[in-house]
Amino acid sequence: MHAADFAQLVNVAPWVAVLCTLVACITYLTTKPRSLATKHCAISRPLAGAQAGSESDSNLSLGSDDEDHDMKLTLVIRKDLGMTKGKVAAQCCHATLGCYKRAQRHHPRALKVWEWSGQAKVTLRCDDEAEMLALQQAAAAQGLTTYCVQDAGRTQIAAGSRTVLGIGPGPVNAIDQVTGHLKLY
């Protein structure tokens, strides 16, 4: 190799490294990581001694069952409160963010699968607070992430009122076992 060829190679090498890095980044961002590529999920019962409503990564296991399970986040809205559309939207945002933060801590793999699969969200309605609390207990017994929004009472609703229950993100079949009887909001 001549000195001129070596000098030319030295000038091109950084650009080749940059190009390879960009290709690697684009490939990573446009393909699912191998550990998240599956949408097959299975729910296991909470561990003995787990507190009611507490979650851990072991409660929601992602495996490779024969049956395909999609992921979703369900928002259950109380219809007895008579909230305006804007109030419902704000409360659903609070529930979504609350579920997301809890899933980050307790079910990070399920959260990633949900993110990769389109972040499906469904809004349902329940009659009253008693029904909402029963749904929350049933979801927690399934090992699902839950978050119940309690209103601050600054606008339309009395302080402390439970307005929206978020369930998930989790496998559709597990959430439907809890909320399958409810009507769309």
C-alpha cells in the first residue's frame, strides 16, 4: 500500500464508521428486539404473600404459547358521575400515565410488547364506584397492572371521587376475563 492510498483510506474510515453506526441504529429502531418479537403472553397468579394490588414482573409472564394474545390497555369510566367529554379525556390521560408508570416498574417486558404492538387502548363504562372497585380487585387477582384515578375535586367532581380505572397494559384475554361484560364508553 502506498502512502497516498493510506492517506485516502484514513480520510474515508471515519465516514465508513459513521455510516455503519447509522445503519445499525436504523436497523435497531425498525426491527423488534428478539426478546420482544413475540406477542404470546400468559398470565400467572400473583405470588403467595404478595400484597393486594401489588405487581411484579413474575406475575405477568411473557412466553410462547400456541395461542396468539394481543396486548391492550383498558380504561373503565364511571358513567354515574356525569363527567363532560373533556373531564373524561383528562381522567383517562391520568389513568393511562399511571398504568404506564406502574408497568415500567412491575411489568417492563409486557409494556415493551404493548408499545411494539401499537399501544391498543379501549374505553369501557361501569355503573358506579362499587363496580369499579370490584373490577380493580379482579384485575389485581389476575396479576394485571391497575391504576384508579381519584379526582382532586377542583372542577366538576367531588374530591376523592374515583373516576377512571386503568387496567393493563396486558394480554387481551386476561383483561377480557375481567372486563368482557362491560359496554364500550
